[in-house]
Amino acid sequence: MKYQGNISKMKSNLTDTVEYLFPIGEQQIPLNQFIGKKISLTYLQQINCIACGKKTNKSFGQGFCYTCFSEAPQASECVLQPDKCKAHLGISRDNEWAQQHCLAPHVVYLAVSSNLKIGITRLTQIPTRWIDQGASLAIIVAQTPNRHIAGTIEKFLMQHYSDKTNWQGMLQGKSMEIDLLVEKEKACEYLPAELKQYCNEDENITQLNFPISQFPDKVKSVTFDKIDKVEGIITGIKGQYLILDNSNVLNVRRHNGYLVELDITE
Ligand SMILES: [Zn+2]
């Protein structure tokens, strides 16, 4: 089957195994059934901004034209630096957007992909955020009323934990033995009293299984900025990556707004 359209970050559902949907144009292709099958993606040399839809020669901040990257609320500084969020002071690019995205309940979490990492997200983005990062285990450490406080806790805990995923290790299925309950307790102990009050008693550890038939020994990230065609047999999907049998991996999220032809055969 052939499909054509602008692609965007994969959607997912957490069941026993994460189920992925690949958005292309108006369609959403369920991908899990194609593991073990051949896929080919051809870049059609056009990028459309995911905020305004206009053509852009280059993608800024994973899918924006330069104007939207500079002005659109969804590309605000606090997306990448939550501790700098000023929405709680009434300062933002767009009040309504800030109300929904910054002044909403957030969580601080610890997740294990190949390494242990600290992160934050909106409460409603759990477990999507963990799936997007390819985490195999995760626990909520604290819940806060807004993005700024969650960002401040994260910043504090970055003295003890990485905030980055080792994506190569994550895609190769490497993992650390970590007791997340013990780590959660430690993380809360590190915090000063005014931040520790947001730690909760939730001891629930979420386990995530990804659809992977075989982990690659080595991985090579490919991008449409350098090559026009990516093809191979899909051996797995993890995080926002398609893993192919030739060790090539494609970070789908990085190509938000790219116009692509998808050819996939059952
Ligand atoms: Zn735009």
C-alpha cells in the first residue's frame, strides 16, 4: 500500500505491548502489524510547518517554520526549559495556551530506558511521554500544580540524575537494574522542604513493552536532511524510532511536517 502526506510524531496506546499509529496526511497507519515487513519512505522535498502549515525550507524545533518557532506558544522557551516558565506570573506567548499547558498539573518522574533519567510532563501526557522516550520502567516522583514548579524540581534533581535518554543504548535494548521505589525515596530526600512537599506516596511502577522482534547490535540514525529514501524490514519500534534490519533507525518525531511517500507491504 502507498500513502502520501506530511508525517508527524507517532501516536501510541499502552496495552501489553505499545501499539503505534503512524500519522501521514489524514491517515493513521497501525504499524505493529508490519513488523517483519518491508517499508520504504521517500522524502518528497517539502516541509510544512506543524503550526501554520506554510512551506518552510528548514524545520526549527522539530517541525516549525522560523516565524512559528519564534512566536507560536507550542514552541515557547519553557517547552525545553520548564523552570523558566513564567505562566504562573501571567507571562506567556499565549494566555489560553499557557492555561492548558503550563498552569495544568504536572508530574516529575524517574524513568529507565538504557539509563536512569529524570523528566517532567503534564499529568495528561502520562504514559505517552514515557512511550515517546522508549522507557521500559517509570515512576511518578512528584505532582505539582504547574510547569514552573515541576521544572524547578527537575532542575534541582539534575544534580543527581541525567535528563537525557541515551538513545543508542535505548534502541539496543540495554538496561540497568534499578529499584525505582528506592530511587524515588532518594530523589525526594535530595529536595529542600519547599519542593519536597510535592512528592507523593504513589508506589506504582509502570512497565512498558515495545514491539521489537530483534534489537540491533549497532544503530545508525538516518535523516531526510541527508538522504531521500529510507527502506528496509521493520524489526521494531521504540520511543519515536522505527528500527530497520540494516541497523538504520529513523526518528519520526524529528521529521514532523516532512512530506513523505510511504510504501508498506503486508
Ligand atoms: Zn509556521
